Amino acid sequence: MSARGFEDDIPVTNLDEPDEEEFRIDDEDDVHSQPLDPENLSDIEIRPSLFKRMGSKLKELFHFPGNSRRPFEYLDNIELFDHNHSISSSSFEDLGSVSTDQITVSKKKPLLRKHLFGLLIALFLGFLLGSAALASKQKLGKQQGTKISKKPLLNNSTADFYPTTLIISLDGFHPHYISKELTPFMHQLFIEYDSCAPPYMIPTNPTVTFTNHYTLVTGMKPIYHGIIANKFYDPTADERFVNTNNSVALDPKWWGGEPVWSTAEKQGVSAAVHMWPGSEVKFPNGLNPMYVDKFNKTEYLSKKRDRIFQWLDLPIEKRPELIMSYVPNIDTIGHKYGIAGEHLKRELRKVDKYIKSIYEGISSRKLEDIVNVIIVSDHGMAPTSNSRLIYLDDLVGEKFMPKIQYTDAWPLYGIRPYNDSDIVPMMKEMRKNYRKDTNKNHYNIYLKDEILDTLFGGSDSRYISRVAPLWVIPKVGYSVVTHEEMKRKKDMYTPMGVHGFNNSEVLMRSLFLGTGPFFESRLHKKNTKLQPFSNIEVYNIICDSLNLNPAPNNGTFIEGMSIIQQNNTLDEEWKDSRQYPDVSFATEVLDVESTYDILWSNSTMEYEDVDYNNDSDENNEEGDNEEEDNEEEDQDRIEYHEEDNENEKEKGDEEEKEDNDDDDDDDDDNENEDDKHKQEDNGNENDSLSKEKGKSHKTEGKEGASGSSLWDKLGDFVDDVVEEVEEKIDDFKESVNKGQND
């Protein structure tokens, strides 16, 4: 390894539980428990209150001998007890007929009483202040769920350490990318090392960076934490969130839930966060990480490694116990070059060396029994093609395209008209054009209410208004564009890789791998494989590893434990019924034997060259011939335009590019939005939208655009007739209403 960094390491462009004290007054008699008799009040001996009793005692202190027949009078105490005998004659006159001997005696006892009085006052004030502080702390605990983390003190034979958890996010890293050839160390982690891992982790919908990274640290579905996409409009705030515009995106109003670094800081565990989406947001409660590194797209992997160990090498009073680091490299390469090829291979080797260097650094410091390491990704990646395009302007129609105010998300398209009154007419037009589209088998159109639960994870959130009213949902590998956009791109669709599709797709799967003392103690055995789980569970896993009490979230936390338990381990005979990439079109994948396939594939995959001059749906019937011809014409150009894509830079209209931009500057506004950081919905939602509607992905692969069965054709015909009748009835009602108004 050179002093400069890794080989070919190019920059990527693109707190103990306090003892509770109680002040309790126990009555020595039970007079207060007796019923009050208004006619015999004088017969009841009512005990004076606490403050009256204290007042009486104070009066006794200032009661002078021989002066019992007179009530106590406040005099000029300074002159009365002046040790320099500077007592005025007027003061003595006020004392009455007191002998000289009496005055001599009283000069000592009142002095003692004065000190005793001061001591009592000080004790009383201290009691009041202590009680107020305790009450305030108890109130804060109830409001925030405060729990001081129980942190055992550990030692690596050199220094004291608290239990530490390191989380590394490899953006866009699909679990199928791991292989002995390209990522030998990560392969070793899966095969030989004492690791805990499911075959894959399920991202949340939509499968984009910001959405999923915030789900990872809050344990909440997007509809509940508020970041429903990389870009969206909020009609309540009348403002648009754009992940690449820091002046907007770092406003706390967008971000709901409680990120794990706030949970940690609240409970006495300090956090350091390196470039994680959302970590730069300054929350008003002040529970922000101790250390925050801003996004830097040109940073070397070696710098990321050094930063982690700078934190681990700090003295214990300054050392963070929760460290989070974000690595965008694989996502950046995936967008530029797709899911195969030498560029991806080279970057995978670099990332593997980076992960290996982290484990070597931990080992050299003898921290294997102190530091937990969790490696995650936010989503996978899917290939694109000029032959798999859905034209939005053809679907919406010439009449309604000018009425669109915003398009949200990407590659899923949320459509928001200027006027709500245009929602229904626009949807009618879209349905009419959809029925005529020979490409309709590769996408679906929905109203907002139809997909809130399946796509965004719920319909009872305060962020519902952030979801656009109309949606175009393409199948994996298909992209929504406009003719104008393709003209700008000179009819060459970019980027080469896209994510954001339904989380049930094999290509969208994400990675989870955990090692360290927490996993070993919880599972009681080494090299354990877990059942696939949703990424909403990661927040609770992190909290569990640091003995933190998690904030409310959508994940699983039963009897103080996350899902890292023996009853969630994977059956040794488990095999995946679906084979990567599980798409209906021919596409290139890495020509190496994946570790995933070695462990869990039902059949050995044959890695051989694919005829990329025939990029059609292999299972489609004759109705897809025209589409097959288009794919044949365009595929050769796709293979050789990679380097040219870097020079294709197009910027969105209102988006201000900040340091958080990915290298995908060659893409248009929608693409740039997705390239910085991506996040997704909940993995507990294994059913896809297509399955929700009764159409599975595999069924799609077997049906052509016009090669559907007789019953499907009959069903389409009936649907067409019914919708046409409904349209005629609506037109008739409108004409009647118009006539009445006239």
C-alpha cells in the first residue's frame, strides 16, 4: 500500500443511572385522615404546616432571655451584634429595661444563633435547589425517554474503552457483488470469519439513498420519518425538498423520527458521523453527534479509514462509542457503468481492501473484543437501456403535460398538477393512453391512495401530503423519460445503472454483515446466518449493541432485544428460489462466481458471454417483436458510450448543486437527485406493488406487450368498455350541470 492510499485509490467524484432522592413528610398523627366536623373545629388539634413549624423554630432562635413578655422585633441587627461595639444609643433604648449583665450575655448567644440561622437558611435553599433540579431531570426523562447507558469499562491491555460500534455504509453494494475473486476479504467474512449475516437485507421503498439511510438510523418507514424520496414537494410548507441543495435539505423541519446518534447522545454515548445523509442537520434539541464530517465527494478511501482510527485513538473522555461512515464509491460506479464491467470490478477490489484495512486496524489495536463492526448497504442497482423507456409525455398527453407542477422521486415518477382539480381528469387521460400503450406491461399507474401502504409503508402519517397524487411505477430496469429529455441526451439514455425500484426485486436487495462481541454473545455461536430482514431493524440492532433504549420506531425490539437472537437464525438448508438478477430481459452481470450463489443458490450459475445484440425479453411472445427490434438497434451504442457520459452535464431548473452531488452530473435533474445518497422503505413489506395488484414479476416476464392470454384480452376489453361508459356518464353530468348553471 502506498503512502498515498490504496492501489488505484482515486477520489469519488460524484451518558450511570442517578440515585433518585425523595423528600417525604410523614405525619405523626392521623388527624388529617379524620373527617372534618365544621361544628367542632376547636376540638381538633390541627398540626401546623411544615413552613409554620420552621418559622416557629426560627423565632425561638431570636427569643432573648428576659424578653419573653414582648413579641420579637426586627432591629438593626448589624448594629446590635457589631463586634466593634459600634452600637447606637437608639438601639439600646429599643431593648427596654435590660441590665448590663444581660446585655453582656446576649452578645454571645445571639451571635451563635445568627450563625445557626444562616446555616439553616443555606441548608433550606440547597434543599430547594436540589429538589428543583431533580424534578426537572425527572420531567426531562419522561419527555425524552432518557436512559443513561450502562457502559462497562473494558481494556485492550493498553487503554480503557467503552463498548463501541462502527457502522459502514457501502452505498449501492448488492450482496451478489461479493466473490472470492473480486472481494476476497468480504468473501472470507461470509464464509470463514465469525460473522452474522442474512443472505440479503430488504431495503425500504422507494429504494433511494436519502430515504434508506435515514430509515437505517431511525428504524422508521419513510412515510413516518418524512424523507419519502430524494426529491419531493411539501404543499403544507409550500416548499420543495431537494437532497443536493443543502440550504433546503439541512432544515430540521423535513426530518422526523430520532436518529441513532441523537438516541446515543441523549443516553451518554458519544457519536461521530462521517458523511452520513442527515447527520449535518442541526436539530433544535441539541442532541447532535459529537463529531460530524460533511460530505466530500473527492475523498480517498484511505482518508475514510484514517478518520475512523483518529476517533478510535482518542483518549476515552473524547472518544466516540458510535462511529458511522459512508462510502459512495460502488453507487457512483454503478450509475456510470451499470452492474458489470471492469470499472465495477476495479472499484469492488478497492472497497474490499478498505474493509480489510478496517479489520486490520481493529486487530492491531487489540479491539476485536471491544468493537462491533456492522457493514450495510442501502440498495442494489439495475441496468438501463434505450430499449426500456417509458415516455411520460405520451402517457400524460399533450393537453396535461403543461399542467404538471412537479415530478417527485425517481425512477418512480410522482406527478403533482398545479391544481387539484386536474388530478381526476389527468388520471383519466393517463388510463386511456395506458390502455393503448404496447409497452404497458412494463409499468403501472396509480392514484396516491392505492400505494400509500405498499410503497411508502403507511397511510396514517403527518407527512402524507408529501406524497404526490399520481404515480407512474416502472418495472425494474425500465426508465421514465420525456422526448425532450432524450433529445437533450442525444437519444442515449443515461445513467447506465438505476435504483429506486420496488424493494421486492432481486436487483434492489441490500447488504448486512455484523461482527464483534455483541453478535457472538447474543447468538452463542460463530459464523451465524440470519433470516432476511428489513432495514428498519438496523436502528434497533445498533441500539442493542450499545445498550441504548431505542426511541419509538417501526422495527422489532422485544424484551429489550433486537432481532439478533438465536430464534432468527437461518435454516442451514435454506436456498433462494430466485436467481440473480431475476429479470425478464437479457443483461450482463459480473462474470465471477458470487459468494451468494455458493452459499444459497439453487443452481450453479453459468457465467458466459451474453449476446447483447439481442436485448429483448426472452420469454415475450410475438407481440413484442417491434420492441425486440428497437432493443437490437440500440444495444451496441449502449455498450460503448460509457466514457462519453461523463461529459454530459445537465442541471435541474431550481436545484442548487452542493457538495453532496454524486458523480452523475451528466444526468438530468431527476437523475442527479438520486445519485447523492439513497434510502428506501421498510423491508417487512415483501410484497411488491405488482403482486398487490395480482401481477407477479415472473408473470410479467412471460407476457409480451400484446401476447397476453385470451382471458387477459377479454378482461382488458371489458375494462375499456366500462371506463368508456363511465367517461360518457361523466361527460353527460358535466353538460347537464353546465346547462343548469347557464
